[in-house]
Amino acid sequence: MRSGLSREEQVERNRRLVLEAARRVFLARGYASATVDAIAEEAGFSKGVVYSQFEGKADMFLALLEARITERAVQNERLAEQFDGRQLATAVPQLALSLWRTEPQWMQLVLEFRLHAARVPELNRRYAQLHEYTIDRLASVFARLHERAGTTPRHPVRVLAQLSLAISRGAFLEELADPAAAGLPAAEVISELVLQTVLPKTGPPKTVPPKTVPPKTVGR
């Protein structure tokens, strides 16, 4: 029985179903324990169909990560259209933290893969490319914030993006160890960092030379 889909549509459909299954398996088992067999079974396909779409589970995870990064970038752009100044500087890290708290298994998965990729040069290279895109898009949001305000950030916007990610992920790790750390003001700290500006340069105070009074001449 024909499905009514073209070959290209079938390939795209299969790819989507495999990725959806891979995401469920990754979240349930973690990266290390997930297998192509389990993903194929979850998707209802043979391993051959899975391998026709992806080279292996690393390829599937990186495809999921790329989609997530693109989605987050779009969300940050929407925030940049709605807010300015302090509201925007706080809303961006608050969004990241709220998403991680809603689905902590995803962030744990990303961290697990990051450590694994650090030991595999090719995976590390591919992960670094996606991470670079994350930093660039976040830096563009911070650059827009300062352009609108007519200010110059104290630190380069790329550095601000890197620090923003480091602080928010560090806060997430603290919450895993101690749930009470959920009260850490990570978003506020990032906001204050992003909003710091370069102070206008001021030279030394001008000194006014004393007036000289010509000596009086006394007639003889």
C-alpha cells in the first residue's frame, strides 16, 4: 500500500521519527547507555533505516543539539524584540535557567556528551562548531542591547556571552548538588555583568594659572 509520500518526503519523515525516538531514549537512559538498537526499536524501524539517516548515536545527538540551539537563538531574538536594557539582560539568562529547570535531563545529557566529546577530537570539533554558533547569537543580542542604549559594554560582547553561559551552567550544576541553590541570583549577576559600561574617559583637572598683577610704578 502506497503511503502517498514522495521518496524525499519519506526520507524526511523517517529522519524526524528517528530523531524523536533518539531524544526519548537519550533522555531516559543518558548518552552512554543509549544504543542504536534501542533507538531503532523506539522509532519502529530497523537499524538499517536508522543508519541510512545517521552515522551513529553521536550524529543523532548533534542533530538534536543543533535544533535545540537554533530554537533557543530564535527565542532570544524574540526577547530582544520585546525588551531593552535591564529587562533584556535579565530575561535572557532567566529563559535559559527556566528551560533547564523544566527539563533538567536535557542539560544533564548535554553535559554528559560534552565530557565524552572532549576525549574524541572529531566530536569535540563538531561540538565546538555548534557552541561557537551559540556564543555568536547570544553576543549579537548583547550587542543590540548596548547599541540601543548608546553605550559601550565594559567587556567585549563575546566575552559577555561566554561568561553568561558559564555562570548559568555553573548555577545549574550547583542546583543538582544542592536544591537550595535554586535561589542563587544567577540571572541578576549575569544582568549586572552585561549592563556594565565603559566609563567616559576624564583627564586630570585643569588648573587655572594665577593672575599676575604688574607691579605699580611710583612716580618720583
